[in-house]
Amino acid sequence: MVGEPDALDSIEPVVIDSRSLADQLTSRIRTLITSGALGGGDQLPTEADLAERFRVARTTVREALKQLENDGSVVVRRGRGRFVSSVPVLHRPITRLESVTKLLAGYGYDVQNRVLSAALRPPSAEESEQLRLREGANVFALERVRLHAGEPLIYSLDVLPADKLGNTENVDWTGSLAAVLDERHLLAMTAATTISATLLAPEVAAACGTDPALPWLLMIQLNLMEDGSPIIYSHDYHRGDRFSFDVRRHAEVAARS
């Protein structure tokens, strides 16, 4: 259904500031979506209605809507109009260390964790170095895909030192890994992270049920416990059209004599 008119009418007209009118309108509509005034699946008013309500030109409305389409907040259904995405882009501060399950649940999603594999095995050379393993030590590798309403959002490979983790039998790996570690007093407190754009390997995309051409944000992360010892070496692939991570930057100020 079309979003409630009152939600749009309560927003003041776009006015001139340092941003373009289209950027301002994009921000206004995005706020309506993130606040819940426009819910997932709601149909947006027409370009003409939006232009009248916000008192801007239709070209401005069209540009703003294109920005919202590009970031995944709005989807176009041919012959029907524009709709709020049922799975909006998630904006998170890059400095926040939290489990994927908690991240998605915090947005009200009914998260399903599908386990692709869970097994003890010898580590790769990279895993052994990152986890500081002794010679001959094994790792426990947990491969999962996180879904909302059947749609894959995150593909994860978590590798842990087997000797620290202990018994891996009779554990429900479809739940939160952080909760399992917390019960064993192995909770990660800090992490060193590298983020890059990538694609899933074709066989992984097939296992997840996604288009292999879909872009992903790869977060390679070494999770450390309070004493500084490594507990998880993870590769988390976040849907590039569904996730955005925020970071605060600042200029360096030269020391004054």
C-alpha cells in the first residue's frame, strides 16, 4: 500500500542548504524509511505527488529516487511503481564489534542461520599464523549463510582454535556463535579488520543461492579476547547492496611548539 500521507505531510518542504535539493530530499525520504514511517513493502507516492508535497521540481524528485534505488532503499516494480525495500540497507558504525546475529536481530529481522559446514580440520598456513597455533593443532571451521525471509544477506566462515573451543558436539550452530563463546568465557573483545569489495566464489554463491555477479563487502577479521589471544579468524561477506558501514575520520593536527 502507499505510505501514510500524514507521514509525508508532516515533513517540512525542502529548503536550500549546503547540499543539493536532491540530496536533501533523499535524506528526508530515507529518514522516513529508517524511522518506520514508511515500512518495508510500502508503495511510494508518485513523482508528481512527492514534488507537490516537498515543493520541489519533478527532476529533483527523480534524482532523489534514483539515489534511493542505487543504495537499495527503494525498489522499482515495472508497471506498478516504486516500493520501500523489504530489506533496507543497514548502516552500522565500523567501530562497533558485535555478532552478525545480534546485528540483524537489532533491526527486527527474523534471522535464520543455515549451516553449510561445521568440522574439525587442519588449519591453512594463514589460519595457523593468525590464530598463533602450535604445530599439529586443529581448527574448528564453521561455514554459514545468514538469511532474512529466505534472502541471503551474509555468508560467514569462522575459524577457531579447536583446543580453546573444546567440545563441538551437540552444539546448535544455527544460533549465535558469540553466545556459545560467552558461555565458555571465550568472548571476543577487540578485532583487527580489513574490508574490501569482492564477489563470492561460484560454488559458494551456488551454496548460498545467490547471483554470482552480486557484489559483496568482505570483512576479514581477527577477533581477540581480553588477554589479547586470538579466538576467531573470520571472513564475513556482507551483501554490497544491503550493508553500509560508517566511519568517523579526522584531520591530523601538527603539534605546536
